[in-house]
Amino acid sequence: MSDSNTTDFINPSTFILLGIPGMEAAHVWISIPFCAMYAIAILGNFTILFIVKMEPSLHEPMYYFLCMLAVTDLVLSTSTLPKMLNIFWFNSREIDFSACLTQLYFIHCFLVMESGIFLAMAFDRYVAICDPLRHSTILTNSVVAKIGLALVLRGIMVILPYPFLARQQPYCRTNIIPQSYCEHIAVVKLACGDTRVSSYYGLFVVFCVRGLDMIFIAVSYTQILRAIFSLPTKDARLKALGTCSSHLCAILTFYIPVIFSSITHRFVHNVPLNFHVLIANVYLLVPPMLNPIIYGVRTKKIRGRLLRLFTHKGT
């Protein structure tokens, strides 16, 4: 398909991923921090899963949701980073049309799942702080399992139209994607048919799925903060704030780059392309790297289990 960049075609057999346009000479250097972030994400999230499995005192709703978050982060980073490194190291830019749609589906499906997990964790903190006496009866293991299943099904069903709509489109302009992975809007922009349904549905997912998650999270934390600041002593307030701080850090790390990337991709046209692509990479790589660090450092039980693990190995 050497001439497919300019030749009319209905469905390309492959797409060409450019990596980070305009920064091709620096791809090898850019790959170093990306590879480091991926290694930290893999090690950190597997460590979280191992610690929660091995420590009976961590078999609680908050840590079950944390394990769901770790699995989601592992899938997100593994869906993108290996292909990115192939582009950066070996200039292997081709990706099969079906593989591109599969990557697109996994990325957006697990982004929706991760958003839902943050909402579930906010609900867990709300019940734990605002109604602590009923926490164990409201969030039983079966309820947590049902919430997890609902989040998985929601991600699967909400994103299912993405690849189907993209496959129905004719692609007669170019098969070059100015990204380092197959992102929904980037693929839709290559189509030469009527893409309004895909674009509007993408906006629906951003504002009515993730947007609603953010609103419910904000409502939960408004109630949580009201409950915290009504506590009688400073020590009690600080302790309650400490249980929520790691979750708030993780939420901000996840949502700020996602919102920025979605808005600039659709509505802002004077942002340099390479900057936009870097931000799009950041929101898939940084949260999976930072989440286990944030929860490992800020969560006393996990930090204590880690210290005992290394102390035991040292002796």
C-alpha cells in the first residue's frame, strides 16, 4: 500500500501511525521516559494486586476497587505502549485496519471503566465517612462484585458503537493517522463520509458518561468534605482527609488530561499537533504509572505491608 496515502480506497488494509509528528528525530529519546513510565506502571500495579491478595486486612471494598483500577491501568498501558515503542525504535508504523479498531475499542472501553471505578471509589469513601456504621452492610463483597460487573458491562456496551461506526465509513482521503495510537476522533477524521453520528456519539460519551461520573464524584466529595469539617476535633478531621487525599490525587491525575485532550481535539484548532499528541499520550501513560505510587505512598495499610515485605526480604 505504498500509494495508499493518495489513492482513493473504501477501506484501507492498514493505517500508518506517525508517532509524534514533527518530532521524528527525537523518537528514540522520547521513548526512554515512555518506556520507564510503562515499566513503573507494570511493576507498581502488579505490586498492588499482589499486596492486596496476600494481606487479609486489605480484603475490603476500597482495596477491591483499587485492584480493579490496577487491572484497568495495566490493560490501558499495554494496549498502547508496545506499539508506540515499535514506532519509536523500529519505525514500524503500519497497523492493520482491524487491529487499529481493536486498539481503539480497548483504549476507550477501559477509559470508561476507569472513570466508573473512580466513581465507585468515591461512593465507598462517601459511605465510609458519612455513614460508617452501615459501611460493612451496604458494601458487602457481593455488592462490590455487582458494581464491578456493572462497570465492565457499561464500558463494553457504551464503546461498542465506536468500532462499528468507524468500520462502516469509507476512507478515501488518506490512511495516515497523526498519532502514536488509534484514537477515536483521529480515525473518524480520516473518513470521507458523513461522520456526524460518530462525532456526536463521541461527545455523548465524553459529556454524558464521563461527565456524569465527574458530577457524581463532585457531589460525593462535597458531602464528604461537609461531614469531615463537621467533625469535632482537628485530629479527626485530618485523619478523615488523609483517607480521601490519595483518591482525590488519582482523580485529578486521570480527569484533567482527558478533559484537556478531548476539548482541544474537538474545539481548539491552533494547538500544535505534536503538543496535542504528547498530551494524548500522557493521559494514557501517566495515570497508570502514578496511581500505584499515589496509593502506595498515601495509603497506610499498603505502605506498611510494603515495608514489611522489604524488611522481611532484607532479613
